[in-house]
Amino acid sequence: MPETYGSFEALLHKLENYEGWDGEICIKTRTYEHHVPTNHYYKRKFNAERSRESGNLEVDIEGEDGQLYRDLSITFEDLKDAKYLISASNFSANNIECQGITPGFWWIYEETPRINAKGGKRRKTRRKRGKGKVFSSLKQLYETLANDQHNPTKIFFKIGNDGFVKEGTLLYLAGMYAEKVLPVLQEGPLDLKRLKWEDLKRGDTKVKKEQDEDWWQYYEEGAKGGRKKTRKKRGKGGVFSRRRRRPTRVTPAILIGDNGNPEPVATTAIEVQNYELDQLLSEINNIRNQMTIEYNNWVEAGSVRGPFYPISPLFTQLEKRENELLTQYYQKLEPSAEIVAYPGQAIGGRRKNKTRKCKNKWSISTNFDAGNIIKKRCETINDINIYTLQIKKDPYPKFTRKKYQNWYYFQVNNVKGKKCKFIIENLVNIDNDWKGHKVVYTYDHKCFYRHSTTLNEKQNYITWNFTPKKNKIWFSYYIPYSRKRVYDLNHKLSKRKNVNKIILGKSSLNNKIELLRFGKGLKHIFMIARQHPGETIGSWMLEGFLKSLFSTSFKKQTNILFNKFTFHIISMVNPDGVQLGHWYTQKHGHNCNREWVKKTCPEVKMIYKYMKQYKGCLYFDFHGDEGCKKHFFTTCDRTKKDKNSSWNFFRNRMKHYNKYFDKEDYYKKAAHNVHGTFDCAWDNALTLEGCMKHNYNNEELTLEPLRIGKHLYKCIYDWSFIV
Ligand SMILES: [Zn+2]
């Protein structure tokens, strides 16, 4: 009699519980050498522990030194398909050897016998409703299992007759209803089980919520009593039956002429897209709930060894999944802006239909985060595409003296190999800062490079010629830094132990203003960036700082800092300005960095309210300057004169680390005593100005600002010894 097994668990159970067996398995497999099938037989040691972990049949081989080494890992699928046949050697009374074994002795897979298949015919009658919980559809089952307040995702389940009750985390997967499966993730070895609805219905696979309750049962709706109810008679009128709704079909919009409905019939494509977005969002929320639960469990279990160690594998897996889904979400939401779009912009409803078609299908688009350009003309002269453009202006208040206006950021399509000439014709050229400006371009938002422009000082326009190597290219004033990147980074860091993310409030366009807080020291350090949305270098420098702070190579230094300081980081003060592609102002034209006294703009108000709770020992504000040649610090005259301030320490130290850092304040000549700036509002506050014209060493552009952040980290570390 061959041995049989119905499930992998059953197989393991059998192998683990054989008595008088030394753990050796005979394996038979077949390979094709020059199309000639050849059978191979060999003996290997069964490794129960690893098999339990991996979900495959794991076997070891004995080395010459007598030690066991990992050899094969046979999947259950391959066992089922008889690609590998096994038998326990030495088990049979005959002490079978592998070679020459008769096929009858190989174990075979046999589908688990049905529960009700006791005798001949399967009982046709409907099962009576038992005392325990019941379910009549997959949706209902999922919802009842998931809607438990105490522990929404934990369930117990059992597959087949193997006798093992397992515990797992209930998931929501796209398509689970269509595939008719209930997905359960088992912890430890991350093993996604798809419990088939067929098996659940039949009772071959069982689920329950509490360990001590009865297994839940399927019962058909309408069969409440013992007796089957007679079907309602069909009445006289029209009838309809409740069917599952089919997925909506995408039909194009149809325009009906004057005789009919003058309104275009709404296309259902939008509905379909919304539906898909909703689905994705619900999936994302589901995963996030699980992440919270897993995070809490992980912390409670005391598994976190130190403050900045990675979290549990399950969590990491979920996080990865969340990121995938988010990417999908962003892509669905803004197909034209895969890289930089953020869902907020759809909520704002402001940035739709910004793509302006040019002739010959070459188009310019600003339909993404921080996009800014207005297309005036597009023409082809002597085989050169000429784009005449203007920068869209910030909503400055009427009486603003200097209306700085530098930021532009746009995408050009269908230009591979084409000679192009770009003209931006409405420059605001204060202090002749546009002189020597080099446009930043990228094909992929990973690497950014510069290209020279020519300035016409009399008529205030710049031009540059460029022949793109790819169809899509982005041009901008400086390396863009989108809201999504800020939020993603905050999210990522907030998953670390001891890092708190706090939402201070929302802006007029419903963008979150987030704060990260970490460290347990009694002295407080504050950092803010992007008061001026176009000065994206601020975000790059701050990212460099955060990366150093959390990098493993500075772990020792960071621990020292965290014992001494508490950091409060606001990576984006003005998200609305970023979204709208502004240079200096927020949505309503306020310059945030002139608001720290009167506090009329809501962004500054909510941040100020938070900050004034603490007495900070050091404050940093990250900016960029469009005229200077080197990076520098600037601050209020009061701070410069104060002998106890850290003004001298930081400018000397930064100069020490960074050769492109200027000890002198570039604004010295300009008498930087502007009312209402951040650095005048707090004691010991420094403004770090990155040079936005930098093009040192001809290297990829993000490297320099990231390096400045690292150097600032080193300075703060040095400073921690003297305070
Ligand atoms: Zn600034």
C-alpha cells in the first residue's frame, strides 16, 4: 500500500511522527538528458525545522566531515505533480533501499477526502444551521472576520484533515472576491495562504475568530429553519433577480445632438477609475491597520533591540506592499506624472488640464507637483522647435517691492533627437541673479544635470538650445523636491522606534503640515525647511542631514545626540506653495518668512503654536539663494552680536567641512534685518542658505546638497560637546 498525504501539513506531520525512523528520505526524480528521461534516486536527511519554516520539503546532505549541509528544497507543487517522489527509507519492515524500489512504495499525493464522503453518496441535504457562527458568502465571511474591534485581523484556521490549527493575519487582496479566496498571512515564515471559497463552503477548510469557539459554518441564505422554505411564487408583474453586479464596462462618452439631450453623456471611465482608486485606498488602509497592529505587537514583545533597528519582517513586508499600492495609486491618479504626483493635487482640483498641446504633438506639461510654466508660442523654424514660455507669477500682495520669481518646472514630450530652443521671456531679474543661470534637466528624476542658458539682460529673457536624448524630459530652475518625497520620507522615518510623526494641521489646499520628533534629550533643536517653496535645495540639504542622522555608520554619534537633544523637524512649512509651483509665497501670497511676528498666515501660526511650548537651544531654517556662489549662514544681527550664540561656531565649522562654504554672510551688504523672519523670531536661530547655482565638479546635482546636510550633522555633533 502506498502512503498518501492530502496536504503539505499532513506530509510533515507524518514524517515528523514516524517511529523507528532515522529521518532518511528516499527521493526519486527524473531529468531529461538529451531528451532521454533518466531517473535519479538518492537518500537525504529530512529537516523538519526548516521545512516548517519555508513551507517546502527541506532535505540535507551529509558531507565528508559527517556534518549535514542544506541540499534540496522541494516545493509542495512539485510533490503534488510527482516531479519528486519520496518515501521514508528504513521505515518499512523490509528496510527498503532507494535503488530499485518498486513504484508502489512511493508516497503519493491524494486530494483530501471530503468531510461528508463517509459512505457512498455525498449528502445532498443542506446542512442545518449549527449553534456557532455562520456565513453565507465570502464577502460576509470576510467582513465578519475583519470587523472585530478587538483584533480585526487575527483568525484561526485549519486546512484539510491534518489536525493542525493555525493562526494567521487576515489580509485584503485585490481580486480576492474574483478569485474566490480568503487570504491569510502566517507569521514567522511569511506564508500567504489563499483559502479557497469552495473548501470553506464545503468545510474542508475551516475558520474561526476565537480559539475556544466552534468552527464557523457555511449555510445557505434562506435556509434558516430546519425546513427548506418553498420558493416564492412568481407574481404577475415584471421580475428581476438579484445578481452579483458585473464590473462596469468602460464606454466612451457619447454626444447626442440638439434633438436629444444636449448634455454629453457622462463617460463611465471616470466612475471606473474612482472605483479602482477606492479599492486601492481601502486596501492601503487595511494594510496600514495591520501595520499598526504588527508594530504594537512588535514593540510589546520587546523585540526591538535598540532605538533604530529595523522592525519585524512581517511589518517590513507589509510596508513594502503598502508602498507598491501607493505607487499604483499615484499612477492611477495622475498618469501623466508618475514620478512626482501626489494625491493631494487631485483633491485640490487645481492642477487639472494644464497640458498645453503644441503643434506636431510636441507638448509641454506642468500637470504635476510644483509644475510652473505658461506656454506662449510653439513654432518650428528651420527644423528647430521653438518654445516661447513664461513663468506663472506668485500671488504677491500688490505693494510688494521685490516680486522675486524664479521657479519654473515643466515636462516636454515627443522630442527625442529634435533640436529644441527654449525661451523664458518674462524674467524678474533682481540683482541680476539670472546671470549665469544653468537650467536643470532630468530624464528620470533620479539623476539631474545642468545646461547653460544665455541671458538677455536688456529684455530680461533667457534662452537655451537642447536636443533631448529621450522623448520625455523635465526642465526646472533647480532640482525639484516634491511633496510626495517629503511625505514619503517622513512616513519612512516615523516607522522607526522613538520617532514620532505629528500632524500640526492642514493648509488651505488640505495639505498636511507634518512634524517629526525624535531623541530624548532635554535640549530642543528645531529645523524647518521650504518656507520658500521654490528653494528646493533646502529639502535636499535637510534630507542629507536626516540620512546622516539615521545612517548606520553614524550610529554611535547619533546615540550621543539623541541622549542630549530632542529634534523637531518640519520638512515642509509651505506645502501649498510647493503644490502650486510658487517661488516665494503660500497660496494667498504670504511670504512665510516675513510672518513670524504678525503670524497672519495659517502655516506659520500653527507651527509657531507648537514651537513656543519649548525653549529651543538651536534653530535652523533651510533656504536657497539664487545669486551667491557659495553656501553660507545668515541670521539676525542680534544673534551675530550675541557672544553666546552659536553663529561663529557653525560658520567656522561648516567652512571646515565644506570647501564651498563661505564663512561670510552673503547678505551682509544687503543689510539683512528684515522684519518677521524665522531667524529673528527665536534665539540662536541660523538660516542655512544653499547656493542654487552650484555646479561643482561636474557631478550629479543632488550630491552637493545632500553633502551639506551631512556636514551640518557633523557640526551639530561637534557642537554637542560644548553645550
Ligand atoms: Zn528663502
